[in-house]
Amino acid sequence: MRKLLMSMLMAGSLLAGGIGAALADDASAPAAASAAASDTTASAPAPDASAAPAAAAASAPAADASAAPAASAAAAPDASAAAAAAAPAAPTAPFSVDSSKINSGDTAWMLTSTALVLFMTIPGLALFYGGMVRKKSVLAILMQSFAITCLVSIVWVIVGYSLAFTPGNSFIGGFSRFFMAGMNYIHGDKATTLTVSHLAPTIPETVYVVYQMTFAIITPALITGAFADRMKFSAMLVFMTLWSIIVYSPIAHMVWEPTGWLASAGILDFAGGTVVHINAGIAALVCALVLGKRVGYGKESMAPHNLTLTLIGGAMLWVGWFGFNAGSAVAADGRAGFAMFATQVATAAAALAWMFAEWATKGKPSVLGIVSGAVAGLVAITPASGFVGMTGSLVIGIAAGVICYWSATWLKHKLGYDDSLDAFGVHCIGGIVGALLTGVFAVKDIGGSDGSVILQAKGVLTTLIYSGVVSFVLLKVIDMVMGLRVTEEEEREGLDVSLHGEHVE
């Protein structure tokens, strides 16, 4: 495991160095950054005058070589008219539109999806994790999910959104939306204007910002499952703040911003298989390794204290996930419907696959098993939901259920790491399964793209290396400055009392 971490450290250092160099180049051109920032509140750009004649010439049919010179002269005005009428280039940054351009159906669906995805973290994930820990630390894990929701909300509107979803370079966005500068809604007597994202031009930018915020919230919250029962609350807050800025935003930019390195390479990730699940899952493994095992791990019983909470939380995650996947269509349309369909099929298949695998190996199917299988299916279908059909959904679900069961049981015990609530085993492994199988089962008629396992593997490896290495560095620095882990006495007493002065009767 140490050799693995060292290899990841070397590879990630190269990638992080590239991002650092790109940021330095971006900072050395303030005039360009200023121009980009001013563009974000302007109307959609007019056609480039110098490019229009060339475009018109390319689209016009070749002149008949036998035509008279007079015919060529007559064609010239037509060519000029075609150039003048050429459609403007698609916006590449947030821009202003008249309110009449906003689609009320899309906006209503995205408002709903935003609430659904927030519902996934609080209370969904909080209850899912809360039921799996021991009774003496249940409030601590609930507190972590709630505090991360508050913390990341503020980080996102200050800098996270700008670094993720505005033009910058191939690795990270710019600062044109720092403190949400330029985002507006102007109600006038005769007309109302507002800004929209170039990635979601039919809904207000405010809605898109909060929708993507909910993704940025749940991603670090997933990590907490790996270090349950043993991390300082103060260290957790510092780590999650830095991780959201330095890890989450660059990965989101690389995968989802059209100019991002992985997006331009053709990586398919409809709703966050790499950005959310592999990203959080590998960071979770690094946290588990750096903090070490829980006191008494392997010697004392650490059974879940309330599986009723876990089942309720898992059911909330399932319902909320429709906002996660179908909402990623950013429209109330047929593709959103297909993403919802794929999500339901894959989740049910994965839950059954985990249940039957556990039944066959341990003799009894468990509540924890079937709900964990459902979450594994939700994770795996996330990158594929807007690209695959019935067959792909079914196969991805079955594969995720069986493989994640294997990783959460055999693999964890074989390698000896203490991933308390299987954040790595379900989210990273499930995310990898889904990302790679997206390359196998992507249907061009549905998503507009053919899949490639090689390209998908590139996205997986980039995320594993970058997130894993930077997470390791952040944890080591925080440990040197303030310490990461509670004392053995505090851990034995339980984090509810030792960190928060409260307990559950």
C-alpha cells in the first residue's frame, strides 16, 4: 500500500505541477482575465467579423469554372449577405439574456432537482452514515454532513464555482465569478435581463450555481464515511475547505467545462462518476490510510447501531438521485427521462445483485447489504445515465452490485485498511465500474457520443492520481500543523461527547 501511495504521489506531482503552471500563466495575464470577466455580463457575442467571410466561403458551393465573370460578380453580394447572416458562435462563458429566453419548464425541473440533490446529503447521507456508526459517534457523523453542507455552500459562492465552471485553461477555471461577480438579475420597466451559464442557457445562472453547489456539497461529505469515529472536527473542516477548492473544482472543470482537459478529450461523465464518486472515493481511501485504523478494529464489535436509520437514509439517497442524474440533463426533456429510467433499472439490479451475492456467500441476505447494493448501483450508473439504454443499465447495475460487494468485503480485509463505512469500496470502485462500462455501452443515438473504454480509463486514472496525491499532501500538512486524529481516550469515549458534548440516549 505504501508503494501505491508513493507511485501516486510521483504521478500526481506532475499533474499538480501542470495545473500550477497553468495558473501562473493565467495570473500573468491580468488584462486578458479582466476582458474575460467583462464578457460574462455581456450579451451573447456577435460573430467574429474576420471569421465570417471564411465561414461563408467554406459553406458556399464552389463556383462553376465555366461560369461567366458576370456570374461571379453577381454571386459576390450573395456571399456578403451570407457572411452577414452567419450565426454567432456559441457562448463560451456566462452571458446575459432577456428573461424571455428562460425556459420555465427547464427552470422548474432544475429547481426541483436542486432540492432533491441537497436532500441527498441532508438528511439522506447523514442518516445513511449515522445508522452505520456506533451509537457513541452518531451525532458526530450527522454533524459532519450538516457542517460540510454549510461550509461548502460558502466556499462555492466565493471561489469554487468560478474555478469549476468559468473559462480559464485546460485544468482550472478563472476568477470571473469570484464572489459571484457579474452574476445578476436586473428587473427593468420595459425588460428584465439576467445572466445564464453557457452550460445551461435556458435557466437562470443562480439556479445553475446552486444546483452545482449541491454536487460540491455531497462529494466531500461522502469522504467522511472512511474516517468515521476518529478524525478531529476542526481538522475535518480545514481539510474539506481546502479539498473543495484544490481538488473538487479542478476535477469538475477538467471533466465538465467544455475547454477542460478531459472534456475536450471526449471523456463521458453525465452526472459525476469521476467528478463525485471516484474523486471522493480515492480521497476516502487516502484518509483511512493516513489516519490509521480505529482503536479496537478487528478485535471489538463495530456493528451498525441502527440499520433503520441506514435504510431510511439509503431510500432518501435513491429518491434524491433522480435530481442528481436526470437533473444533469439541465432540461425537462427526453434525455432527462432516459437518465431517470437508467437510474431506476441499474439501482434495482445492483441491490438484487449484492443481496444474492451475500446470500450465496454468507447464507442470509441482510438489510445493510441490499441498501449498500442500491447505493452501489446509483454510483455506477451516474456517469452512464445519459448515455446508455436498457441493456447497459442492467449490466452496469449487476456488475456494480457484485463487484462492490467483493470490494467492501474481501478486498478490504485482504488489504487491511479500515474504510469505516465503505466509502472507497462503494463510491470509488462503483464509480470506476460505471465509468469504464460507459465506454462499452454508450449509445450514440441517446447521448450523441460513441464510448471508448480507453478514454474512460484516462479519466479514471487522472482522477485517481490527482485526487489521491493532493488529498495525501493536504492531510499530511494539516497533521503537522494541528493534528488529524482525536486521542485514544476521546475515541473510546465516543466523538459525540468528546467533540460535541452531546450524546444519544
